[in-house]
Amino acid sequence: MSSGSLRLRLVAGGVVAILIALTLAGVGLTLLFERHVSRTVGDELDVYLKQLVAGIDADAQGTLMVGRPPADPRFADPLSGLYWQVSDDGGQVLRSRSLWDTALDLPRDEPSPGELHRHVIVGPANAQLLVSERRVLLTVGDRRAPVRVAVAADLARVSAAASHFARDLALALGVLGLVLAAATSIQVGLGLRPLDALRRGVADVRSGQRKHLPVDVPAEVKPLVEEVNSLIDAQEREIERSRSRAADLAHGLKTPLAALAADVALLRQRGEQDVAQAIEAVGDAMSRHVDRELARARARGTARLRGGISTPLRPLVQTLMLTLARTPAAQRLDFRTCITGEPSVPLDRTDLAEVLGNLLENAARHARNQVRIGADAAKPTITVEDDGPGIAPAERSRVLERGARLDERGEGAGLGLAIVQDVLSAYGWRLVLAESELGGLKAIVTPDGSRDGMAAAG
């Protein structure tokens, strides 16, 4: 896919959106998981705190005692990450063995009796601790003594759990991203399928296989199809008007040209040969131009429906050969037909006759003894060859230009090959000039997309 591809843009946009969405989802889920683990740790600390509060007591002198400390063995393991501490206003401090020779540096706080407070503090080895604490009142003799009870857990467990969760989540989201990217590509392909059908429809219209685009398309594409079909109808009407105007103009010139030919005959009778020949040459040139415009108008109109057109080649060639052989200039030539099978050409019969007639006439004009036309039902090419002087390779492209001639002394206006070019172009075919095995020129009529036209013709 190229950088200007709509499919590439849609897929790239979808992939970028998926990456952004999955990244945000991954960060959000990791934060939620970390928060959930922190809440779970806090709930666990609350349980330990209740157990610790239930085991606190004081003797008659006010000495604090912990009769039943929490049973978790981590409280007895030095620096295990799970700690408890009990203190009073008199400076007494009871600590779990896990604190070793350190103490919890609790913030200055005065929670109400029975109220639960939570803090994050720096504990042993600069570890971040989550602390749950309560303030309870113990009865010592005849007075009430406030006692501060705290249980703490190292948050490194929470960070480690969040880190492992993030790695596992990244792998899962990566797989999900690949699946979503593939689904996006499939979805874009399905969404653009109507455009592919539209492209094929345009190709069918251009090739003449149908006159309009199919209207059985999704609602989003239907307005475009309707507009294109309206444009095709408008273009068809304009082409028809142009053809009519060209035909009217050409037919309008036929009568003056016929009158001019009559005047030429009168001049010849009077002995004014030079003037007659000059006027006749001008009249012939004008007639060729008129014929060319008529051929172009007819070919472009007929080619619009060329999908159903097919002309058998052999009968047409035989007719052209018989007609051409009767002309005085061609009576001295040997016309040979080398057609294998029964090929048909996707051109209108009149247009194909215009093409082959011009090529055969050109070959007969320059041939010494022989003109040969060849075709094969298995190959989409037609060849017309002669044994004349031929055309140098450097000059072959120039003679295909409008009005170009290599022999300026010859008759005609130099439009025969130009007419052939125009007619073939309207049908998607082309004319190629090469050297003939007979020694002269080889004219090859081949489809425009054929890369092996010359080889096939040989």
C-alpha cells in the first residue's frame, strides 16, 4: 500500500487509536490494581489491629502488656515488613520483634477513641509503610489511660504485585492489540469493498461493457454512484451532439468538394493542367481531413458500446483485398492472406475496415511486388506487410503524427496512419511499425495493453 492509500490511512489511524486506548487502559488497570492491593493490605492491617487491641492490658502500676499479640509469624521475623507498636502518653513503647531496634515514627495525630486512621510513613531501611492506628482507653486504677496502637506493612509488596501485574497485563494487551489490529484491517477491507466494486464498475463503463455504474451499493456510496451515472449520461449526450455536429460539418463540405472536383475536370479540358493539379491536391487533402473527422466521430461513438462488438476478420479482409486489387496501382501486386483459424476482432466492422483499408492502401502504394496481411485466432494482433523500401527506425514515430509524410511528392494529405491511430485509440488498441520479413514495412495492430504484440505478430 502506498502512502496515499485510503486503506493504509484508515488502518494506521485504527492502529494508533488502539495503541492509545490500550496504553490508557493498561495504566488505568495497573493503578486500579495497585489501589485494590493497597486496600486489601489495609483490610489485613485492620484485622491485625483488632487482634492487637484485644490483647492489650495494663497492671495496677500502669505498665502496658500485650497478652495475645497477632499470630502472624512475620511479626517475629526481624525487618520482615510487618510490624506493630503500642505506646502511651507516659513514654512506654511496646514493639514487635520484627522492628528489632527501631520504632515506628508515627505522625502527630490525635484520633478519637475507637477511630481508625491510616498513614504512609518511612520505616526501617527507608521503606514506605502503610500504617493503621487506633487510640484506645485503658482503665488503670481509677483513671483512664490513652494508648496508641499501630500496625504497619511494607508497601514494597504492593509495588511488586503491581509491577508483576503490569508485565502480565502488557503481554495480554499486546496480544489483544494484535487481534484488534487484524480486526481493524479486516473491517477496513470490508468497508472499502464497495469502492472496489465501484472501481470495477468504472472500468466496465470505460471498456464499454456497461453504460452505467451498478446502483446496488451501500447508502453512503449511492449518492456518488448517482452523480457519476448522471455525469455519464450528460457526457453521452454531449458526445452525441459533437458527433452530429462533426458529421453535419463533414457532409456539408462534401458538396463543395464535389463541385471543386467538377471544376478541376473543366480546367483539365481547357488544358490548364498545372492549375487543375494544384486544386485537385488541395481538394484531396480537404477530403482526407473530412474522412478523418467522420472516422473519428463514428469510432468514438461506437467504441462506447464496444463490449458487445466483434467482427470476423477473414470475410472483411477478402472484401478489402478484392476491392483494392481492382485499383490501377495495385493490379501489379500479389496480395496474400495468412490468417490462421477464424479470428474475430472487437472493433466495429466499418471502423475495422477503415483501419485495414488505410493500412492496405499504404502498403500497396509503397510495395514493389507483394502485400501480405496476417492474423492468428490465438494471438490478438493483425499484421500488414509489404516488400517496399520500408521506413527507418528513427522515422517510424514521426510518420504516425498527423499530416506527417516522408515522401512529400506522393498523393494524399498524410492522414491515413493518423486516422488508423484515432480509430484504434478509441477502442483501446494501438498501431506499431516494425521491419517486415519481406524487406519493407510491417504495420502491427495490437491491443494497447499487449506487451508481446510484435512477437505475436511475427
